[in-house]
Amino acid sequence: MFVHCCHCSDCQRQLGSAFVINGIVEAENVEILQGAPVTITLSTDSGRPHDVYRCARCQSPLWSDYGRRKWLSFLRLATLDRPSAFTPDVHIYTRSKLDWVPLPEGARDFEAYYDVKAEWPKESLERLNEARARAWGAAGS
């Protein structure tokens, strides 16, 4: 639905990298082909849980669930076969970006997070709202 390049200090520490590339997708679209991931919970400044799903074999982070929504996944695009196929839509938390990391010319960047309704394309917002409605409808059943 949307691709973040996150430069927050938490992502830098957790991945041992300058940033992370997250593709935001409906959790129902994440397909596990082999094995079962290991889940670890990290603390956050907000106090909401941050569950990271890792490969049980190599411990690479595969996706995150921020706030235990269960219906939305932040997929680590660098773990896919063709990560360069995904260009970030936005660069976020650039206030903690490493000084030596240049942003591409014309990149949309934000010192912190941003207004999803203002930044996401209409089609992506529709998918987001549909996934939320399915999850909330199932929770109410």
C-alpha cells in the first residue's frame, strides 16, 4: 500500500543499519512459505508494543506489527528477492537520519511521522480502510 524509509534511531539500533525500508501491507497478504517466525516484543517511546516477526533460522526481521493491530504488517522489503523494485514513497524520522546518508532529490521527507490521509494515494487509503473494517468487523463478531 505504501513504502517507508524509516530513519528513526530505534530502527537503526534494531537492524544495525542506517535505516529500514518497510512496505505497509495487509497482514492477510503476508504468506509464510516455510517454518514459523519467532516473535519478539520491543519497547517503544509510545508505550505501545512493537512485535517483530523474525526468521526462526537466521533471526532476520521479516515484518513488524506496531501496536498489535494484527491486520497491518510493516514488511521488511530488503528481505524480499527484489528489494530494489520498491522505491520509498516517503522518508520518515529524518530528524535522526545519519548525517552521511543523502536523500534522493525530490524525496518526500518528514522529521517525524506524517498525516496518512494527506500523503497516501486514494487507492492505498481505500485498501487500508477496507483492511481495518474487516479486522474490526471480525473483532465484533
